[in-house]
Amino acid sequence: MSVTSNQRFHPRELLIGFLMTLFVIGLVATLVTQFRPFYYLMVPLLKIPEQSGYPKEEILLNFNGLMNYLIPFTGGELVFPTLPASESGIGHFADCKVLFNLFAAMIPVCGIPALLLARRERRAGRCHYLLTSALVMVIAPLVLGLGCAIDFDRTFTTFHKIFFRNDDWIFSPKTDPVILILPEEVFLIYGLLMVVFVLAVAAFFILRYRKKKRMH
């Protein structure tokens, strides 16, 4: 069956694009935040030991303690091996874990129906869903990337106000020194990595679409 392409965006393509975008965002966010070597590389790059006053070994010990707690769908309480933490600080990381769980849940919840719908499109000889998905997929990272480039502090604050119900994310180094080993630059790099990976997936979809169009 020949591959056809309707130049208008069909509702089913927009649905695939929406589901595929949530799937990719969930997958990328989970992989980037859970891949600890990204942070390990940032420690010397951002001079975190010098800026925080903590040696590298202690920084990594407490970072790994935090990340062990933030593994999606796991139990246990957050305990920093050597750093004190306030009740509000612990509460904020509990809220973060809910967000991490959400990103991880998006992988199967959005990915499975997206892949099934895409498979039906392929069997019907339609490929325009690839282009539609790519266009939908670039919206979020472009908005995030543009916001970070224009005013990262404001974008960072807006993100927290959207996703968190309180101001517990505003840490004091005196009560929650973990913030010293997690400067804003760390979150900026995480955000940029996510943007790059999502855009890379969108680019792959566009290349697949163009290849299928050339073949037919």
C-alpha cells in the first residue's frame, strides 16, 4: 500500500502527537535526572566543592542519598548522610518525588497508546503523523529553552509555582545546606539537556517522514 499524506492536521494525528510528546518528555526527564554521571560531571565543571565548601566525596555521598530517595515508585524516607535538613526541605523533596513518579508513569501510560495508534497509521499507509508529532513535540522545549535564554531565574521560579503547591522550594543554606550542592546552574544544565534530547527525537521524526515521502 502506498504511503499517503494529508497536508492538513487530522485530529487523530494531533492525538498521536500529544501522546508521543508526553511519552518522550516523560522518558527524557526520567533518563536525564536518573543518570547520575551527568551530575558527577557538573561537580568539577561548576566548581561545586569550591562554591559549597564541601569536599567532592561528601557532595556525591549526599547527592546519591537524595537520588536514591527520588527513584520513582520506591519507598523509604529521605535521609542525608551528613547534611541537616528542615521539615519544609524534606517536604519539598517529597513533592519532587511525586513529580518524578508522574514523569515515569507517563512513559507507559502515554507511550503504549501512542505506539499503538502510530502502528495503525503505518499499516494504513499514512506517514503524516510523524510530521505532526514532531511539530507538537518541539513546542514545549522551544518555550522552555527560550524562557531560560531570556530570563532563567524567572523561568525557574515560574516552573516551581506551576508544579509545587507551596514555597518550600525556597531553601535557606542555613537550614538546608543541600541547596549549596545543587546550585541553579545544575537545573539549567538538566533543562538544556532535556530540550536537546526532545528536539533530537523531533528531528528524527522529521527525517523519518521525509524518508518515507521520498520512498513513495
